[in-house]
Amino acid sequence: MASENKNVPYTIPMDNRNAPPPPYGIVGLSYSPYEQPNVKQDQKPDTGQQPTENNTSTIMSLPEIIVDVDDQDTLVANMIFSLKSIRHAFIKKVFFIVLVQLLITAFVTYGLMKWELYMNFALGNIYLVLGISVSCYITTFLAMLCFTSARRKVPYNYMFLLLFTLSLTILLPLVIADIPFEQIVFAASSTFAIVTALTLFAFQTKIDFTYLSGFGLSLVVPMIVFGIGALMQKYDTLQLLYVTIVVIVISVYIVIDIQLIIGGEHRLSFSPEEYYGKSHAAGTEGRAGQGVKALADPAAMDCAQMLSDHAKAFDAIFFISATRDENDKGIYVISGCERRSMGMCNGLFYIGLPGKGLLCSKKIPDTVLFGAPIGEFSAEGIKMEPLEPMKKWALSYKGKMWYQNEPTKLVDVEFTGEWSATSKYFDFDTDLYPPAIIRSIAREKWSRQYFEGLKTAHQSHYEQFGVLKCKFKIEQESFEYTLPSFRDHSFGHKRDWSLMHRYAFHHMFLTDGTSISVGVICQPLTASTMEAGVVALPNGELHPVQWVDLQLYQHGEGGTAPRDYAFRFQAGHKVYTAQVIVEYESVHYVSSEWEARMVERFCRFTVNGVAGRGVSEFHYRHTDGRPDRCSWSVFGDMSGPHDLAAPAGESGASISPPQSSD
């Protein structure tokens, strides 16, 4: 099956292009990306496993880390406060917008009443003005209802609200033209009193009126039609009846809307993201993909994205930094935050130091963190903040960490750093090597379902190389380093880790100034094998990776990632041979259900004879779920277990100790 062409790791016969390489497909047989390959998805290594050719260390289980009860109480309190503060900020913003609408209505109405030319025209052409007003009102209402992405995008959302407000405001001067001023004041005061009373009622009552949303909506259309007819008639009784119906319906709607705004335990609620001030909901418009950027403006890309309304909406940033000291020992820093909805994120922080080993943020192997403010990559001590788009970021960590070689020992760590770009950003939507994408699609069995899957699973992703200048303290000991670094940013309508079977990525920083990101992905829904990456040369040139001969089924398919191996890839006109030796290895789990098991490996690389350091990440699909003790420690009975790491003997959270050489 191998080709004689050294630049291509394998070929597929012309009559079997649907078949990926074994074991995901067999030449001569078709393969559906929706059928699970007959491979072991997540076989966990036995704790007593002996070293093998691809596993040079003994696996050590992580002992219990008993977290202080007071710490857990504080965590729960902070999490609840954060979620409430998000909702409170949303409520304040909605009420402020309503106040602005009322002020616009009052001032415009007063101005139109004083504008004699308008009043004469409107009173002489009342049906024309009524038609314009109602048409504008209905059109704006339907537009906001149908065009969700535009409704959430600045400045279109505010334009919709302004048109919606003005469409009814132009009628008010005609309605109140012949009404005495005292009656207008009485009506306004009564309205204020009724709305205030209903608002207080909606906040306090345990009755859930959001169930009536559909019923209330069904009354609006006949109410509008009846209202138009009533305005055309001169019967006071008919108009009084209409006004009474309107007051009742609107009163019910006020209670419903208030409960939708305040959220809580009500069946339905508005999302706080609805009026979150971003100009784009990431990945919701379906126009991004190979050859088309999700966002054309780098400044709009390189910041926290507005989360979509999908339950698995995400926005993730990741930093990897590594070098070697004068004794050829590895120094590593990793920081990551995957934002999810309602103040949750998957966050982690690692530091690897010669003579000390690997330090892990307090919750690892769990990465589920709470209390993330809207629009920030931040939670439970981890924070990453953009300073200048595509140029500078600030990183910080403050909290407990534990030593991998002494898991029961918790230490206080304070870390600050500034990341600066040394290369252009590499956008996977537009900069990947096109033939590599073509190969990955050509291997699959084509169908309408397959191409729909390509669209719905799309995520925008870009990478960039730079340097990290950092200072940190471990207890009373201070450190300061300047490290070559890599970062990536991914966002989209949703990220479903259950769709991913495996991937293996390598981020390398060589002593000659070359930086490399290269890997292979197996996501059966879209591509059973996809090769991707970029090589950044010291002169600033970026070359997309053309092919990679790392076969996932030959490297750790059973669940144990290899620790000493090699592979080849090509970028530009150069073929690279990369040798990998793992120094540290740690396991953490991603998503609220632990759907992904990440084997984070801190490595020594040699590429075409040039030494370097970096990180390799092997992903495995995890199907055992998130342990109950993790949920108890945050949400449940505080008399239960409080350890956020796995107790000894559970291989699902096993890690490998640091090498004795460090």
C-alpha cells in the first residue's frame, strides 16, 4: 500500500478513494464515517504494566488529594455569586435599554407635537401614518424574530430596537393630541405603578408564567388586528373594550418577560449572551470554512468570542511554552481555557522545572472550572487576556498546584507573563495545504449527510508562534524565564468532544529558531485521517504541512501513548524527520462529562538533527463519564468526598512520574 514516492506517506488506489488507511478502512472496502471503526476506543493502561518499547515508564496512579472543606465552601460561594452576577448584569442592561426606549419615546413625542407641520400632515393623512407605523412595527418585529445573528450583532441590534421604538412613537402625538395634560399624566403614572407592581410580583412569585409564552403570543396577532379595526371606528365602548383587553394581555406579558429576563428556576429564560456586546456570534452564520475566514478582522478574531446559543458553544485559547536550560533540562509552561456557557470553562495550568518535576493546577485531572466572567478567559486563578490583537497577551495564575512526583504536596504559585508574537497567525480556514484537505475528504464515503456533517462540525482555528516572558514564585522561591511559545485560538457554534476519536499534535521549538506545529486528527464524522500543521522558519516564513506519516493506529491506539518514537512530515520543499522522547506525562479530562482524555506529554525533540523542546498532546475518546466525586465537591453534599483528583487505583486518572534525570 505504501507508495515509492518518498514525499507521500501512502496512496489510495483510484477505485478505492473512499477507504482510509487501516484499520479505519481496508483497501477494496467502502467505509462510512458514521460507523465506528473496530478499534479499542479508550483502553486504560494497567497500573502494573511493565515498560515496553513504546512505554518506557511504569504507570503510577494518582493518590487522593483531600481538599479543605472551607476551600470547597468558598468555591461554591464564588461560583454561585458569579452566575448570579452574570444574570444581574444582564437584568440591569435590559432595564437600562427599556429606560432609554422610554426616554426616546417621550422626547420624540414631545418634539413631534410641537412640530406643527408634522401634526397638520399626520392629522390630514391619519391612515397613511397608521399604515407606515404598523408596517414598520411588524417588519421590524419579524426581522428580529427571524434573523437571530443580525439581532445579536452590533450595531444592527440597536438599529432594530430604535426602529421598533420609533414605529410606535410616531403615532403617539395623534393619540394624545386632544387629551388633556392631566389625563396624560394620570395615564403615565398609572402605567408606571402597574408595571412596578407587576415587576415586583414577577420577581417574588413562585408561579412560573413562562409556560404561558406561547399562549400570549397567540393573542398578539388578533389583538393587533382588532386594534386596527377599533381605531377606525368611533364607538367609545368598542375602544374601551379593546383597551381593557390590551391592558390584560400586556400585563400578562410583562410578568412573562420579567421572568424570562431574571431566569432562575423558570422553565424558560433569555440567555445573558443575547445582549452581550460582541459584534459576531462565532461560527453561527455557516459561511466560514476552507478558503473562507470566519472573521476577516484580526482584532475581532483575537479576543473572546460571543458564545452561540448551542449547549456546547465554546471559545478556547491555549498557550504552550518550552525551552531547555544550560544543563539541557526541559522548562515547560502550559495554560489553557475553553470557555463554555453560564460561567463554566475547562481550564488547566502546568509548569515543568528541572530538579522539581511537573506541577499541575489544583484540580487536574479534572479541568471543569466555574466562575468565568462573560467575555474573559478566566476562572479559579487562571487568566489569559488579550492586550494587542495578534501581538500581545497577558497570562497569569494564582493558586495551589501539586507536584506530580509528590501528589499530596500542595504549593502556592503566583505566575505572571507577557506573550509576544514572533510570527504571523496561521488560519486553518484559509492557510492549510489544500491537497491535504482534499485527501482527507476524498478518503470518506460521500453523501449528503457527510457534507452536512462537515458544515455543522466546522470550527475556526488559528495558531501563532511567539515568546513568553514570565516571572513566578513557588512558595518563596522565584523564577524568571523567556521561553519560545505557541498559542492557538478555536471557536465555533459548538464543540462536541464525543465526535472525536483521536488526535496527536506536536508543538516543537528548535534551537535554530524553527517552530513547528504538526499533527494528525481522526474525527470519523468529518475525516478519518486529517494531516495539519505549520512550520515557522527563523526568517518569519510560514509553510503549511503537506503530509504527515504518523499513523494513529500504529501509535498508542490501545490507550497508552508512545514515549519514544519518530515520524516524518513535509512543509515547503523540505522533509522533516522528528524524533520524540517524553520527559513528563500527565492526563487530564475535558468537558463537563469528561468526554475527552488528554495525555499531555512534555518532550525532547530532535528534528533533522536539530535539538528542541516542546509538548505533544494525544487525545483519546473517553466514555466513562465524569466521576461523581467531582460533582459532589462542587454541587452536592459537602459531607461526601472532596478530592477533585482520582483516588489511588483508578487508572482513568493515572499519570506517569517525571523522569529521574530531571
